Amino acid sequence: MTALAGSEPTFFPRVEAPGMHERSRELYDRALSATPGGVNSPVRAAYPYPDFAQRGEGAHLIDVDGNRYVDYVMGYGPILLGHTLPDEVEGAIQSQLSDGPMYGVPTEVEVELAEFIARHVASVDQVRFTNTGSEAVASAIRLARGYTGRDTVVIMQGSYHGALESTLVEGAAGHPGEPSSAGVPDDFAAHTVPVPFNDEGAIRAVFEERGDDIAAVLAEPMLGNSGIVHPVDGYLDTLRDVTDEHGALLVLDEVMTGFRIGGLSCAQGAFGVEPDVTTFAKVIGGGFPVGAIAGPAEIMETFAPSGDVFQAGTYSGHPVGMTAGLETLRYAAENDVYEQLRELGDQLRAGLQDICQDRAPEYTVVGRDSMFKVVFTRRAPDSFENHCDHGCRQRESCPRSDRCPKDGGDVGDANTERWERIFFHEMRDRGVLLTPNQFEPQFLSAAHTAEDVEETIEAYEDAL
């Protein structure tokens, strides 16, 4: 039941005392000497310093100072079942580990996981495993170039496809990009063309100008590192049509959405689009480092040893990660996990929508299934009648359709400083752990309960 607008919040903080983060501060001080910036991934940085984790329990994270949080970071997406694994999943992982960490020869479990993915995702015949999402995307780009004999890749402005020379690119819509990071050569970026997400005219214009040189369009089905931007109805179909017309490949990056949005058929199933190549990671490793490239046999067999596109990795198909991923997906399939997550997600987003309508009508609630975010957009609609109930769906009939984020630039124009400097800390002090910036989404797990969701809604109401 959503907290009523104007009622006194009934939330009681689970953090023992605001400001009690001395152990985290001490560890961060040490980390600054041992690690660049004190973290091993820049998204983990937080102002003025991050909390250091001690352990996870179900849907909760306990930091090194003993503070307990309802956790919506969930490892930035891989943790589908919660921090405490079901006995059968944990037992399978421990059994595999007891047989030895890795071998350097194939194992049955990597075949079983590939078969599971191919059985449930309509666009997939074959799967090649990697160790990370970044590695999967890099290999998918190389595959597209090798298969088509072309060099140019089109990406979406505001998207993130890993720490790659080919995708760390920004620039004016439809023109060869410029590096968005030091260390990326200009001539690498020159082969990447950014366009705005949800802009059908922009993608068609790029293909009209240089379609004969485009190897692939690389897109997330929803922008996931821009606060979650849902596709406008028909946009993904346009990507499918225009790539078909010009002989390019459509590569969907489902590193974040795969086996989280749309259940076992993934986001491509939910949105009704069939790509040529899909990249996976996060959930398919069950919390262990696993990535994958997947697609029809005709394209996938361009990879060595059956083809001439080289792709390899010492740890690819690591049996512990394969076991964790397979058992996670089996458990989710057999225990109605996706229906549970959809219901919880709808409950949470509906509650946040009610709070924003009352407290911050300019803000936009976004997300789908087990992903959510409140984007601190700056313009309120004139009316809330007929608005999206469970997160923005980009409906033209919605009264805030011209105000909700359509691409990464719209999210960048939101009040990102308020999130990072104030709101993140207000929520943490109320016992709810969110990602420390406006751009990364939040994630539900099967361990979250309706009570966790109600507590979270009350915390948002108190903090906004």
C-alpha cells in the first residue's frame, strides 16, 4: 500500500546512526594509495567516499561499519536472486568448485548454458562465451565488421557499451565521433557514428549518407546507463528495417537487460524485435564474470575456428561462472521469479509515481520489470491524467510525453548534481542503498519483498 500524499512518514531508519561510516572512510583512505581514485571501477566512486561492503544477506547489504541497507545496486545488475543464493544454486557452484577451478578444455556445463540461452531467445542458434560485457561487445563489433566487410558502427548518444575504443565516442548526431576518453586514438573514433536514441529521422539520414560503409547498428533495447530510457513505439523496428535495407547487422546490447527485462525471452522478446547479434553478461553469470555473443549460426560461425574472425579468452567458458549462470537461470525459470519481479517493480514504480506527482511533479519515474529509476527532470506536465502508471513508456497520449527523457542528452540535462550531492546520501541515511549517480539504474532481486518496497517508497517520500 503506497504512503498517502501529505501523511506523516512512518519510516524508521535502518542505518544505526547517520554519519557512522568511519571504517569505510579509513578503507577509502588506504585505497587512494593502493588503487587509482580508490576504486576499481569509476562508477563505484561516491561523494565524498563510497561505502565498503562487508557482506550481503538476501536483499540487504551490510557495510563494514555494520550499517544495513535495502540494496538496489545489486552488483549493477547481475544479482537476480539476491545476495543469499538458493540452496540448490549455491550447492551446484560449490560442487563445481570442489572439482577444480578451471581446466583449459571444454566442459559440459558451457554447452548446457549455451543450449539454455538458444532455447529461450528466438534470435539465437549459437553462443560464444567471454568474461565480461565489454569483451562481448568488442567481439560483436569485430564479428560484424568481419561478416559484412565494412568498418563503420553506429551507436546511440548516451549509451554505454563497455570501456572500448570503438564505443567510448561522443559527437554531433550523424557525424564521425570523437573520443570521450583520453587514450582513444582519433582514427578509432572516426569509425563510430553516434545518433540520438529514439530519433528515427537521424538513423535513416545516417544510412542514406553512408549506408554502404556501415557494418552494424549497436543499441541497447532500452538506454540503461542514462537513467533508463524506454524506446518510442516502433523505434527498434525502424533499426531492424534500416539495417536490413542496407545489409548491415543489428546488434542488440542486452548486457544489462538480458534475462532481466522480458523474462527468459529477454528485452528483444518483450519489444518484439529480432537482432542479428546479441551481447549478454551480468545475469547469465549469476554474479560471476561471464559475457557472451549470440546469434544465428550463419553469422556466429564467422568466428574462429570455423571462420576467420579471431576471438579467444583463457577464462572464457569458466566452469564456475557457467554453473552459476545456468543454475540461476534454471531457478528463475522454475520458480516464477520473473512474474514476482514484474509485480514488485510495478508496485514500486507506481508508489514512486504517486510521490513524485505530489512532491516533485517535474520528476520522471522510469523503468520496466525489475529495473527502475527516478530521473530528476526539470519540467512538470500540465496534467497527470492518463500518465504511465508503472514507469515511462513513451506513449504519445501521455501528458508528459514531450517532457520525459527521449535520449541520453535529456537525462544529462536533469538535476544530476542534486542526486549525487544530496539525494543519494539522504536515501542512504534512511537505510536504502541506490547507485551514487543519476545515470545508473536501480535493480530489484527475487529476495526483495513487498515490505522492502513499502519501506523504500516511504524513504523516497521522506527524502524528496
